[in-house]
Amino acid sequence: MAVNGMALGMRPGKPSTLPHHVASRRTWRARLRQAVLWFVACVWGFPTLWVLYETFFAGAGRFGFTFANLAQAWQVAPFGRYYLNTLVMVFGLLAVQLLFGAVVGFVLARYDFPLKSVITLIFLFQVVVPIYAVMIQDYRMLSSLHLLNTMAGVMLPYTVSGIAVLSFRQAFRSVPRELEEAARLDGYGTFGIFRRVYLPQAIPAALAFAVVSVTYHWTDFLWPMIVTNTDNARPVVVGLAMMAQASESGMQWNLLAAGTAIVILPVLILFTLATRRILAAFAATFNW
Amino acid sequence: MMKAPYKAVAALVSASGLAAVMAMAPAASAAKRNTVELTFYYPVGVVGPLSQTMTTLVNRFNQTHPGIHVNAVFSGNYQQTLAKVETAIQGGNPPDVAVLNHTAQFDLIHLQAIEPLDDVVKAGGFYPALTQPKVQGHFWGVPFQRSTVVLYYNKDAFKKAGLDPSHGPNTWSELVADGQKLQKLGMSGIEIPSDGTVYWEFEPFATEAGHNLGGNDGVHVYFNSAAAKTALQFWMDLSHKYHVMPAGILPWNNVPTDFENQKTAMIVHSSGSMASILQNAKFQVGVSFMPAYKSKYRTGVGGGDLYLFKGIPADHRAAALTFIKWMSAPAQAAWWSIRTGYVPTSPQAMQQPEMQAHIKQVPQAKVPVDQLAYAQPELSTYQLNQVYDVIDSAIQSVIDGQSTIAAALDKAQQQADAILAPYRMQ
């Protein structure tokens, strides 16, 4: 955090008791680092800033501000319904993934049984194999379960996440055995220990995984597009896709930008508010 | 310390879990008795509220055809729609009707996915350029949303440069001469897009120079013909010899924007861009034929057809045929053309009062239709995406300066021959 504060705004301009040449070298280094960080931040941030500029200022005249682009884009698709679907699918999926991840991760971290390493490997395998490699098989299965064109069908192939399982496993493995033994002496059963001792230690892991899962599923497009047919089951990116296609015409950038803004704004706001916690959770979790 | 966030997570988990369970309930079935429910996949290929336009059109069909209910399903762009169709077919759940690229027909036939539609095509009276050639003796797709390659020019700039604003350049040499005069106004003479599927803008030039890029059988291409080499040499000369076109690869989506912002006085683009260009340009826009090589006008066609799928029940098949006929009939073709910018697909569609009124208002809209008399079939083969990749990257490697024209096109020909060889045996 200290590094971040330094880089993103604090100026090392206070009078210093250090010898002059040392202080100036430090100032020089800090400035260089600041400049590099600003440069990288601008490169990464530019597309988003451009989207926001096109959305709220394009076509509004000099220094004007307008909601016209957003309003026009909102007309193209039933975005209200799509938002609701996206929220249900993204957070519903997250809930199920966290549940399975915690339980399976706990078993893998704390119990020994035959073929444990093979089972762990299967979860790792699931991280590596993209859904598109097994899409037709998944589609057939959903078809035979009559789950095509439902939100459940969109979610089902993702319900057990290898990343979630491995993250929880790693978090649980770092809990000292002594804590568990102390809890047992205090009269807790296995479930009590799981809930009172292990789960609280896994909150950073859960948060970090939540970020990965939410960003992935918020923008996942092809799979929902393929298994759903009606507005009742389609996510918000489908609405964006309705105005982002211009293989047979020129592009209307303001409309495309406004559609993009509709999709990204909620996530962008959420993540801006939670940046610190997310960074901390990431640093603590993805070390498996 | 940990209690509060833990509770928050627990609350989120349980609330969302409930929502997930609710989501498990299958979507309510809207099927009514004695009504045939059809599934119709369609892509969107031009910018704007096209999906709503399609929904409106399909709703009209549903209102006027008791006993049939068509569910119109937006399915991305053309490639994504094809992916959805292929997945659905392999999953044993084909759509009844879909709009896919006209050029997808060889791969669809190879998949045994579609049925011929000879009767509909023959009875429809479509412009021949949109249905030719027959493949394996049949017509497979019914023309629906089709476009041509046209040249847009800035009439105001033409006047300023002392050129006749009533028409664009008639020949390649006029294109160069006009471009050089326009260049003096401080804008580029012309821009031709060259990223992505550049074969489409390139093919008319090759055809004018003497040969199509593709044959009619889906297994032969002519990437290294003298005509293709002449055409690519002309493109390179526009940038490097005559200096009327910016050098390097020009993105498809930026070229109309450059034209609207008067960075370039002429562009080659799809007739499908006309509506947005006319709307955004603050000057008089002219639309003209592709300039001829010496004397021969040519252009390419693009866009999507309606296809009927195999393996659907007999009552679906009959209803789907009714739907395809209705969608491609003159009244609907004119309605769709006016609202999307695609060409009206038949002379009868052109004669619709609504269409005539539209042409009076936007005379430029007539150019792509008149051009159909000079249109040649679009490059279409088996393994189409692979073959497109081969020719597109060959052209782009030349524009990028990484390869000579002869070397790139000869290599592309070899690669395409290797891809198509297995299909020649059949």
C-alpha cells in the first residue's frame, strides 16, 4: 500500500536531513518510477477513458455533456432484463462455486485418501481446458437435460471451478494444525472447525476468486450466445454485441462506446471502490 | 475481526444461491396447441438497431400467419451464428431457418446441414447476380441481406478540385488522376480498407483485371492469376507510385470515419455503410460504381441468405418454407432494404411504391442495384475460413512490405490448393 501511495501521488518533497546528493538521487528515482507508473497506467486506462469520453461527450458539441448516446444505445436491446439475468447468473454462479470450492478445497487440504493427487490433478486440468474444447459435449448434455435456453444451462458447466478449489485448498493448507487441535479441545466437531477455524482464514481467497469469477462471467459471450435463444436467459454482453457488429458497414463509435459503458460501468464502479481489498486478497491468494 | 466480512460473504452466498435455484426453473414454454414453433437464427452485420428491425419484421409474419410462430434469435455476427448453428446441429437440435453468409454454402452442404431451395429461388425472381452460380445443380440460399462493393466520393471536394461531381472516377486511371487533384486539397485521394477480410474489397479489382479469385465449384481458387497480380500491383501503386492512398493497412471500421471527417475524398466500402455515411457526413456524398479497369465494370457481392435446415419435422419444414418465401418476397425485401441499407433483392422489390419513394429521397441507394448487372460471385469454397485466412494474409503481407506480390500470391495459391485438395476427390 505504501508503495502505491508513493507512486500515485505523494511527492517526496519534504526537507530531508540526508546529505544533499543522496536525497536528490532518491527524488530522481522516485520521479522516474512515478513517470513510468503514470505511463503504464495511461496506456492501460486509455481504452476505458476513451469509452467514457465517447459515451458522455461525443456529439455534444464543445465541452458539452450528453446522455444521448447512452439513451440511444439503451434502446437497442432489452438491457434491463439482461442486467437482471447477468446479476443472477454471475452472483448465483459465484455462490455455487464458492460453496463447492470451500468444501472440496477443505477435503483436499486436510484429509488423506487414495488417488488424492489424481483428483487434485483433475481440478488442475479443468483450469487448463477451456470450455470451448468441450462445448459440443456440454451442449448435448444440456439438451438431454432440457436445460438449453435457461440461465441454469449457461451456469451449469462452470459450477465447479478448479481455480476456486485450488485457491481454497491453498488457503486451508496454510492454517496451522495447532489451531484445529485447540478448537477440537474446545469441543468443536468437524463442521464447527471448518466453519469457525478454516473458513475465516479463507476470506481473502474467496474475495480474490470472486474477482476472477465475476469479471470472467460478466463478459463471457460465446457460450451464453450458443446455449440461449431468448431474452429471458441472455446476459448484458449480448446487448452490446447487437450494436458491435459492423462487418458490412462502418462503425458508429459513439453507439459502440455507449454499449460498452452500459456493460462495464457497474463492474468498474464496484472495483474502483474495492481496489485496496482486492489487491490485498490477490497478493495473499494466488500463490499456489 | 473476521466475523463481519465472513457474515457478508455468507449473506451474499445464501442470497445468490436462492437466486440460482430460482434460475434453475426452466423457461416457461410458450407453445400453444396447433401452433408450429420455428427457430430462426440471424446475425447482425451492420451497425444500428438492426436486431429490433428484424424482430419487428418477424412479428409481422407471426401476426399474419396464424398456426406458425417464429422465434427470432439474435446470434452474434456471421461467424458466431455459424458456430451456433454447427453446435446446434451436432447437438441434434438444428434451427429451422437461419441467415448465414451466401458463401457458407459449401461448408453447409459438406456438413449435410441444409436443403436445396430451388423452387423458392426460381419463383422469387431475384437478381441473378445474387443466386448464381448453382452448386451441385441446386440453389441453396435465398437472397435476403446482400450488399455490393461501391465507391463513395465527396462531391464538395470534387467541385473544389475542379472535377465533375456528377460521377466518380470511371476507370482506374481516372481514379489516379482524380485522386492526385483531390490530394492537393490536403486530404487523401482514396482509402481502401485492408484489414480483416480484405479479399472482399480486393476481389472486384482482380475480377476487373480479368479473373475472379474463386471458381464456381468450391475447390478451385485463382489467387496467383495475372489478374490478381495486376490488381494488387495497382493497390500498391496507389500508395507508393501515385501517392493518392495512405500506405499500410487501413482498418475497415476507420475508413468510413476518415471519409466523414474529410481526411479522404473517396473510399471503397460496402453499400451497407451508406445509411450511416449519409447520416454522418456534413457534405454532399456521391456513390458510384467501382472504377473499371480499362472498360469493364465489375463489383463483388456480399451478405447473407436464408437457409432451410435438414432434419426438422415435416410440419416445421412446411412452415419454414412459408416463412422463407414471405421474408424474401418483394414487399418485405423492400421494407428491409429501406431500413437496413441492404440491396432490394429482386426487380419486383425495386418496383414497390415504398422503395420507389425511398429512391427518390436517396438517389444514391439505386447505385448498388444498378451495379448488380456487373456483379460477380464472391469467393466461396470448402474450408472457407482457412481459405480466407490464406488470401487475406497474403494481401496484407504485401501491403505491409513483408513480401513481394508474386511471392505472396504464389504461396497463397499453394496453401489454398493444399487445403482444397481433399475436396477435389469427391
